[in-house]
Amino acid sequence: MKKLIFTGILAVAGLAGTAKAQIQQGNWLVGSSLLSSNFGLNTGGGYSIALQPKAAYFVQDNVAVGGYVNLGISKVTNGSPTRFDYGVGAMGRYYLSPGEKGVDNLLNHGRWFFEGNLGVGGSSVENGNSTTGLDFGVGPGYSYFITPNIGLEGLVKYQGQSGFGNEGLNSNITFNVGFSIYLPTSKGREVINDVK
């Protein structure tokens, strides 16, 4: 029984320390939002599901820079036209440190972050409005580390597209749920070498 309790304490202590190791300079973040709820700010806004893969490199502790792709197909209701969303561009994240500006970590197993993106994208609704041009977004999120290298993430984001088409500006607020895998540089090299 004492061994079991001791092992449990070590596991909790190990998880508490993991939130810092993954977001150090030289590490990689690879992940995706798997579920995206869209609360439309324009007329006809509704609910959508999209796949949003992303990859980033930690240029310094707590700061990651990389790229993203956004692909989604949705219908507001049965019988409504199909909507196709797309985008590609650069993204960045800043992770808050414990105690920074009064921010505290949830159960010491994760980190709050801010994410922003800027790229090219748009949306197209069959027989309806379309927008193509600048794709941008910003919002806060939280990554909860379920293992030392995997984070379950939630992200609330203002997302917009501005440019050409029937609709000059298309914007909404999204709530995204997904995961990220944090790879130390040495592990990243091993994965790349295994693929070759």
C-alpha cells in the first residue's frame, strides 16, 4: 500500500513539472482542433465542425511560431446550403507562466495561452455569400497535459476573413477543442529520421 501511495505521489509530482518542459525553446508543437463550434456574428451564423491542423516551433521559452491549415464543411440546418471554409497561414502562441499577471494554473497540469493567426483564407456558401482574402484570428486557450507530452486543449477565438466576394467581412467567435503533442527537439529528429 505504501508503494502504491508513493508511486501516486511521484506521478502527480511528475505531471506537475511537465507543464514547463514542453514549452521550452527548441521543442515542437504539433496538433489539431478536432471540434469547432461556430457562433456566427453575421446574419445566418450557426454551427460548424472543422479540422484545423497546426505545427509550431518554440523560438524561446513560452513562445511558439508556426503555421496552420483550416478546412471545414458545414450546414446550419437540414436543407440549408453547404458552406466550405478554408485557410492557410502563420500562427503564434504565447504561454503564460504560473503567477504571471495574477494567472494561476488549473491543477498545475497545464498552461493558459494566447493564440493568433494571420494568413489567406475564405468561405463559400453554395448559391450564397463568399469571402476570400485575409484570414485572421486571436483568442485565449488552455492546454491541459493528460500525459507528459500530450495536451488536451480548449480555445475561444475571434475568427475573421476580410477581402473580396459578396461579403467584405465575415467574422465569428469559435470554441475549439483538440489536442497538441509536444516533442523535444531530440524526439522530433528521431521521428523525422524514422520517416526517412
